[in-house]
Amino acid sequence: MDTTSIKNLFKLKSIPIETPKEEPIKPEIDPTEESPEESRKRTYHESGYRDSSRTSGNHSTLSICLDAVYSKFQNEEKEMVEKQQKLKESYVNEQKNRDTEIKALTVSQETKEELLKTKNKEIENHQNTIETLKSEILDLPRNPEKYNVKATRGASAKFLIGVILLVPITLYLATFYISTSYSAFFKTFDAKSTIIQSVLDANAWEKAWNDGFIEVAFVTLIPFVFLGLGFLIHMFGENKTKANYVKLGLLFIVTFVFDSILAYEIESKLYELNKTFDSPPFDLKIAFTKIQFWGIIFAGFIVYIIWGVVFDFVMKEHREKDKIKSEQEIRQKAVLSLTEKINILKNEIEEILANIGNTKELIIKTRGRIEELQNIIDGVIIPTKDYKLYASEYVQGWITFIGEKIAVSKTEKQTMIDDCISSYTTSLETVGANSDNQNLVYLSSL
């Protein structure tokens, strides 16, 4: 309410000049015809008129009187139980809603805390499982039967020994077949050379290289033929069927025949080199009687069989090793999967902790609001709109006395009225009743 409106509110009416001895005749009002509000307004108006008469309308005294008026209004409002209950009804309802909200938040927090415990327990279980799996990964090669793995203990050591034996045997076969194949098909024998020099030529591959591409390719690749035959021994031995046994027998026969051809060709060239006019033509009957013939066969065939057996053993040990490795890989994958689950659970736990923190903060704020509402309910609510109405009635009574009874000039009288209006405005602001919000309430805790 601005100063102009207040002045208009308290604007004086023109009144006739009265004789000092005569009192104005006031109409009698039947109180039974007044509403409680009108009666209360009249009481405040009369109080203002009476208090102004006692202080000659002094504006400084008005400020003190308005404090008393506010205290009186406050006490009156306190005595109006039904009105207070009505004013506090919205606060009571809000407090009930806040209590319900607190209960819901508490239940929610307890649920989240239980969920947090569950997820922490899951992480603990996963971590224990990971430790167990890592222990099994290390123990599997030593005790495979402990984990129901059908693998021979110590397979890695046997596999390593087999590989160590297989390498020199392979080099021997390569050297033997390069030399014997070159001697059997391409070499021109020298009568001055010994039998060993004729059969096993240390420079066989170099001589084949000098002879041409066909020669060097033949002697280089022929060892792989025998290595391939040795590999077939392992393959046919994988499945123990009659058909595979027949194939395995044919394989030995073919290898033996091929070695016999090499031995026959070498022995034939040696025979032609040393024969006389009385020597018969070289044939199988003569070859079978030569020790070099059988030596060449068994130097290659027997070693070839040994290579095939060792290779088969190495492959079986590798398979045993693969069983253990496969079980280790299964456990390693399980460790990775559990680690990923732990990371997911940790992220979920962080979210739950954040929610619990927000819930606790909300509970604290809600409890603070409940306490604030309780203070309002326990106190006295002062409706500012009503107070301004009755306070204005009081000031009107005060100013009415100034206008009617103070014998001063018009200018001085207006100054007195303006000072009173200023005191009134200040009083409203002091008690918080001069707000534009008509629904503003002032709380006084008693």
C-alpha cells in the first residue's frame, strides 16, 4: 500500500465548527445488529480515537501504541482456536504428507542399503571364485585328475623330450634321403671312392644344384615325402579301425619298397663299377645277397619308422597338453567374465551410494521442513491482511481525533496526519505486514 493510498484512506472529512461546550451527538448502535468483524473494527477505531485523545495525537506515541495494538491483535488471534486451526490446516496436512514422505524415503533407503550389501557380497563371492580359478590354472598341469581332466600328469615334460628327439631324427632323414636319392638317380660312381662315399655323399645337395633345377628340386623335396608318410602313421593310428590298420600296413610296404628301390639302384651302380667279364647280370637275387643293399634299406626304413613313432608320441603328448591348456583357457575366460561382472557391480554400487546420499540429504531436508511446520503449528499465525485492516481502523480513529479535537492550523494538522501515516507504514513494515502478498503470514512462537 503506497503513501498516496494511505493518505486517501485517512483523508479527513470537512466538519462544522463546534462550540467548545457542546459534544457531538453520536448515534447509538445496537451491538446485536453488528457482525463480530464489524464490532471488532469499531473497537479498534474507538481505541485509536481514545488513545489519540490521551496523547494529543502525537505520532511518536502512535508508534508505541501500534506495537501494543499488534500484541493485542496477536493475543486475540491466539484465543481464536477455530480460526487458528483453520489457518494451520494446510500446514498440518503438509506435515502429514512430509511424514509419509519420510517413511517412504526411509523404506527406500533401507532397500538400497540391503541391495548394497547384496552387491558387495556378490563382489566378494566373485573375487573368491577368481582366486580359486587362478589357483586351479596353476595346479592343473601338476594334478589334472583332481579337476576331472583326463590328461597325463607331466605331459609338458614328455612333449619337450619328444620334440628334442624328433629334431635330430628329422635332420638325419633329410640328410640320408638327399644323399641316397642323389646317389641312386643322378650320381656317377667313381671306382676310387669307397662304398660309404658312394652311398652317403656329403656334397650331394651342392652337386644336385650344379646339375640343374630338376635334380636339386628332387633331392630337396624327397625327404618331405618320407616325413609325410611318417605323419600318416600318426593319422592312421588316431582311429584304431581295421581299415586304418590295413592302410598302415600298406604304408609300411610302400615305404619299404621305395627304400628297396633306392638301395637296388645304388647297389646296381656299385656292381656295374666292379664287375668282370665273368660276372652275371645284376638282379634282385644278387641284390639280396649284398650287405650294402640291406644296410641302405634299414638305415632309412628303420629310422623312418622310429621317426613316425616319435612323432605320434609327440602329437599324443601335445593333445594331452592341449586338454590341460583348454581347461586353463576355460578358467581364464571365467576369470575375465567375473572381472567384468565385478566392474559392473562396482559401477552399480557407486550409483546406489549416490542415491543413498541423495536420499539421506532429502530426509534431512524433509525433517527440517517437518520441524519448521511443527513450529508454525505450535505458534500463532497472524493473518497480515486482517491485521492491516484492524490497524488501519485504529489509525483512522487516531487521526479522527486529530481532525476533530486538535485546534491548530490546517497546515500543522496535515503535518501531524502525515507523520502519523508515516509511523503507521513503518509499523507495518516492522511486523512484516506490509507485503504485497496478501497470503503472507507472520509467525510468532509463544
